[in-house]
Amino acid sequence: MKTEVCSPSPSEGELKPQDTPITEGKQKSSWELRLMLTCGATLAAGILLETLNSDPLVSQALYTICYLSGGYFGLRESLASLRKGEVDVDLLMVLAALGAAYVGAPFEGGMLLFLFSLSNVLQNHALDRSRQAIQALMQLRPTEVLCKVGERFERVAVDSVKIGTIARLKPGERIALDGEVTEGHGSVDESSLTGEALPVYKESGSKLFAGTINQTGSLLYRVTSPSSESTLTRIIAMVEHAQARKAKTERFLEKAERYYAVAIILFTLGLIIIPPTLAGADLSSSFYRAMTVMVVASPCALVISTPAAFLSAIAGAARQGILFKGGVHLERLAAVDIVAFDKTGTLTSGKPTLQSAVAFPLGIHGEADQEKRKLKLIQIAASLENHSEHPIAGAIQEAALKAGLESLDIQNFEAILGKGARATVAGMDCFIGSPSLFKELGGTLQVAEEALVAEALSHGETTLLLAQSKPDGTFKTALGMLTVADNIREDTADAIERLKTIGVERIVMLTGDAHQVAETTARLLGIDEVRSELLPQDKLRIIQELNEQGKVAMVGDGVNDAPALAAAHVGIAMGAAGTDVAMETADVVLLSNRLNRLAAALNLARRSRAIVAQNLSFALLVIVILVSFSLSIGIPLPLGVVGHEGSTVLVCLNGLRLLAIKNRSN
């Protein structure tokens, strides 16, 4: 009995939904259903004619059809395994049915094949439920889009639309392609993609994602990716291929199945040969009992217990905007007891703003002159930061843009990794960076300026000092102080509390911010452990240290934290809708910017682990009971078949419960 859902997945860079066998799986399920019904009908007709003492040749013909239809897929799978030098449970079922026919019990053998094929049909139907989430995502893709062709708008097939095309979006329409708003404003329902219940406001420059719904407002947008590379298409491909990547438990059971099946065959042969040889038992009775043991000892329920749960969990998570890249990562997340967060863009919005700019020295100029010096300070700082891609640099540049300040000429720019930068600005050698670096390089401040810096740091604001430097690198004078704040996300404190509630033992914040800023943020969020003033390589080192102390989940934006994400037990990228790098580097992707999705993902992983444990325990218990009864008192083969196949169906249904877990975070 095979449990594969997809063929072996290609590399991450080759994810293509059209390569996955959903249609092929439907066709196989359809044929299995037809053959199962044929098997059942001919079995019923055969036993009826046998009871009525009709021509035995007719009954035998019906039983033959029953065996062929009921055993077709089992025989095909077992022969495929034998060609690989493997033995599986399909072979056990076929041998048991043939053995029953050999000892003159064709009805029992037919009953076995009928219930086995019925179990497979029910099992595949149950697993198909987990695939329906993918099919529902596929149905979110419109086939046409209203595009600008010349001077008018026309309906065009989405597959033919090129990047840069201008498209129109009316209220109530589903978005066909990823794009960027160029004109208009409105609200978009992104729940189908991210799991967010509240609509998201869109204006010029906002990103749009295929499969989401424009609720209000008429929008024009520029297409940024073809249909084959849209966020929705990539998500569908990721979920499909994730279902093909097996968890450690699943791989172990599949490997053990091969040896177990061989052991069962040898044990069955022993039951056939030893009792008649040593104890003079009836060969026919021994053969019948051996066939019953072969059936009830088969590990069908054990083998399906893990994929039934993990496939359902992966599909259910996708509907909540949580993408697991395989059962292995679901299994790993369930074991996590340490969660490490990157601060910027994860615990905070990732969009810092300039809070204040104060020119030094303090209090020696009038108010008007002080304002001029403040603007000059911002202008120099923004010019210096023009060559930096750090979010803080963006905040200063945005403030300069709003104030209408032009960028000054920059020469000899030099970045001081993670701490600051220096350059010649309009002929003046300047430095911008953290107060700690300023002091390391020999800078000094007046008492009042020191107090101002300390106050800003105590409020959790990132503080930068702008200074004029001498040719030898030492400082001539401090020109002023700029403070930048990155607002904490609204749901961050609640998400941290949820993680503690569900049993996460340690929560660690990693940041390049000054120690005082980091401590203030951590205190507001209830985070006990802080590592501050870190360079990118420091985060990787700390994750490696934490790995020695427990199972670590690293949560970041998936772009700047790629090494740390890769080093952690589980790497989780947050707010990654439309971010290719995040989708490639992380093991788990949270499509929305709501941090409470992390608690939902961890809870789902632990529920999955619990259900797998339930399934394994139940399946093993049923096997032990049925084998014990078969060996001690002897049970009829049909009863053994019912118990065996019934347990298989029950573990499938138990796994399906994970599809029904509601997203309560909204």
C-alpha cells in the first residue's frame, strides 16, 4: 500500500505546479473506485450463487473476476517493489488472498481483496481532502485580466500578459497577477493568501498579489511578474512539493516496512510448516491461520499514520498563510523549545522613522538658527547614508526628502559594518554612527549632550551621532544627534505571551541595536534574554551556540538573516509574501506580517505530533491484539480483515482532524 502523494520533488529553484500529479492521482482514484465496486459486486454474486448451489464454474468465474479487479493495484504495486528488491504490504495481501483460495476459501480471499481495495479507496479519499486546499488555491487564479492595449482596456489571457503591462482592477474583482499600484486607492482582501481577516489598504506603490480580492476602489497597477512566477503560483508549487518531502518518522516507517514485510512472510511460512511437522496439526487449518496472521500483522495502518497527519497539517496551514516546506520541518518545529527573533522587521514594523535631530553644541543659538542647523544636520546625515541600504538610513533619507533637502556631494565613502559610516561630504570629513563607536574612536561629548543621548537610549530609540573628523580619523567635533525609532508591531507582545503559554522555554532577541535600546524593547515585550550590538556574523554564531542548548527556531525576514535561518533547527521567515529570497531560504514561511501566526504554526506542529503518536499507538495496539487472538484462539479471516482495514481507515480520519483546526488568531 503506497502512501506517496507526489513524485520526488525537484530542486527549489524548479518548483512548477504543472509538474505535480494531481490529475494523475484523480485518474488513479477513479479506476480504484471502479475496480473496488467490481470486486464487491462479483464477490456478492459469487457467494450468492454458491449458496444457491448453482453451477460452480459460474461462481469460480465470478471469484476470478473478483480477485483480478480487487488485486490489480495491489499486484501492480507489489511487482514494482519486487523489481526494486523490496517487499511491501501489498504483496502480503495478495499472498494471503491467493492462500485463502488455495485452501478452498475463495470467499474469504475475495473478502480480503474487497476490503483491502475499499480501505485504499477510503484512504485515498481521505488524503484527497488534504489536496483540496491546493486545488482551492488553484481556483483563485483568474484566467483573464483587463489590460491596457493601445488607448483602451481589453480582456487578455493571464498567461500572455508581460511584465510592465498596465492592468485595471474593478471593485469586487479577483486580482489576476502580481503587481504594483500606479493609480487609485482601495482595500484588498488578502485572506486567501495570508490568512489575514482584515482588508489591507492599497495606494500608489503598494504591492498586489494574484488570487486576492479588490473590495473597494478602482485601481490601475503595473504587472511585476508573469502568471507562472506569481506569489500564488509559487505558494501552490511549494505546498505540493512540501507534501512529497517526508518527515523523519515517515521515512523510518517506510524503511522498516520492507524488513517487517519479509519477517511476516517468514513467520507465516513457519506457521504453515512447523505445526503440521512437529505437532501433527492439520495442514489446511495451519495454512488458514497463517493467512489470517499475515493479514492482521500487516503494517498498513502504521505506514499511513504519519502521512495522514502531516499532509493534512501542511494543507491546513497553507489556508492560514503558513507554508511548511515539508513534513520534516513540521516535525522539527514541534520539538522547538527556544525561539530567537531578529528585532528589526520581525518584532518591529521594519519601517523606522526619524524622531528627532538635535544640533550640537546645545543652547548657544536662537530658535531660528537652531532650526537651520537641525536641517543641515539632517542633510549631511542623509547624504552620508545615501550609500547605505540599512532601514535606519532610509528613515533619515525620507526625512530629508520631506523637508525638501538636496543631497550633497559624497566622496571617499566607507561603511563600518554594523556600526556606522564615514565619507567626505561637501568637502568636510564626516562620520555617522552609534554612540559606542563614537567613543571607541576617541570622541567626547559635553555633559548635557551625554545626558540627551542617555535619555534617547532609555526610550528605546536608536541614536546616531554625526561628527566632523580629522584626516587621521579622530574627531574634531560632534555636529549633533539623530534618533530613529522602529515601532513595535501591535500584536508582538501578545504573540510573545502566546509562545510562553504553549511552552516555549526561552525567547531570545537578536539585534544590532545599542544595548539600552534593545533592553527597553525587550522589557516592553516581556523578552528575558537579549543579545545586542551584533554584527550579521554574530547572529550566526549565537544561533550555533543556542543549537547546543536546545531546539532553536530562528525568526527573521528571510533576507538579511539567511545564514542564521539556515543554521537554526527551523528557519522561519515572516511577512514573506512576494519575497523570493525568503521563500527560498526559510523552512517555514509566514506570509502575513502578523507575528501571532508563529504561535499558530507551533501549535499546529505540536498537534500534528500528538496525532501521529495517537495513530502509531492505536495501529500498533490493533496489530498486537489481532495477532494475539489469531495465534491463541484463532479468528476468522474476514474478521481479521475488518479489524486490519478498519484501523487503517480510522488513522486516516484521525489525521484529517488537522484540516478542521480553525484559525482563531483573527
